[in-house]
Amino acid sequence: MPTETSAVGPLQLPIPVGAAQSPVDDPVTTGLLAWFGFWLQFDLNAKLANLVGTSADACPVTNRFGWDPINPKPSFVWADQTQADQTIVVPALYCWLDKGKTKPYSTVTDQLERRGGLLWIYDQLTLPGALVDRYGLRAAVEASLSRAASLGRHPAFGLYGGPPGQPIEVALQLTGDGMWLEDSTSGWLSAISEQASSEGQAVVRAYPSVQCTLVCCCEISAEQPLDSDQQTDASVVAQIGGSDPAHPLPFGTRLLPGPDQG
């Protein structure tokens, strides 16, 4: 008889209790934050360190959050609790999966197609001046996220204790079409009211951002059997009869012909 233990992708159900006050984790979202955050650092950090006045880290590990920061409105982009004005934490990466659709996967299991998004936010910039040397930043971020989803592995990245180079879809136990980015949009968030410069030109301060639609598929596995129900492979050696019935020979034994009896 099977147990009531099952899984949807890497999420074990019922949820393991864990330590007191431990968070309710979504291992897919957490894994994707680590994956895309790694690629943003790998692709951009060396160049960002070459620019003055903004962060040299495209996606700090401490600034990765598993929710949609602009819905519901008003947005709840994570704020720096140490600052009196509650300045938002940037650079930051958000990942969320808030829509689902169950689809057939095999003759005995279904899969849950989860849909959501990624949102990357960078330091506040003053426009249009910042565009002189950072006009290609959002395009680079969009390209980095796209190639991370397309390549699916990196020789220096391993997730949840897995070996470096393990495909992200294997590490997250994704099935079917795995994971992909459906579309992306670059823009500006949290713009502050315009101010007039000394030349009379309007100046706007805003946060450059890139948002992507993210889709991934997780198998809804069958119930796990009890330990007493689990079956293991048996080692069987086929035997053939020999001249001595008490000592059969393993199948495949080659025999030399005996001497002529004539």
C-alpha cells in the first residue's frame, strides 16, 4: 500500500516540518533565484566594477527575493530597514511563480506548468546623463537572463549540493519542456518627479529594470510506496544441466569437446 508522500518537482508533500520557525520554502523559486543571480554576476560584474558611482555587483546574494514586488499595488519592493527613508534595496532580483496549469505528462502522472516572472532592478540613475555610459545595461541584463535559460548549465555552478555543471532542470527536477523565458521587457521603475536642471532640461531619477515572463514544468509524482512494499532487483543466474545434476553450470559456460568414444 502506498504512503501519502509525494512530490511536485522538488517540493516534497506533505511539507517537511524542519526546525522551529523555519520558512516555508519554494525550492523552484529559490533555485531559479540562485541560477539567474549567478549568471548576472558572471556576465556583468567585471564591467560594472569598471564604472564609478553605482554598484559593482549586478545581483547580490542577499538581495534575491521570492515574490512579485509590483503586484498587488502599491508595490512592496523590499526596503532597507536601516534607513529612515526606507530606501529600496538595489540591485535586486525577484522571482515568482503565481499561476499554474495541470497538464498530462505520462500515462500515470501529470505535470504542473507554473508561470510567473523575473524582475531585475538596479541602482537609481539620473536621466538622461546616466545613459551616456550605461545605455546598454538593460540590454546586457536581458541577454544574460536569456542565455542562462537557454544554456541551462554552467561548469562552475551546482545547485543544492549537486555537482558543478549539472543542468539546472535536472537539479530542480523539472520535466516536459523544463524551464524557459517567454518574453522580456526593459524599462524604468519608481521614477521620482522631474526636476529642472540649470540648463532648463528635465531631469528624472529612476531605477533601470528588466522583467521577464518565466515558465517551468514540474511532474506531479505518484505516491511513494512504503518501505515494506518496495521491490528491489534480484540477481538471477541462469543454469544449464551438466553431467552432474548436483553441480549445474552457469548459462553461457563454454565447454571443450570430450575425447572420442569410438
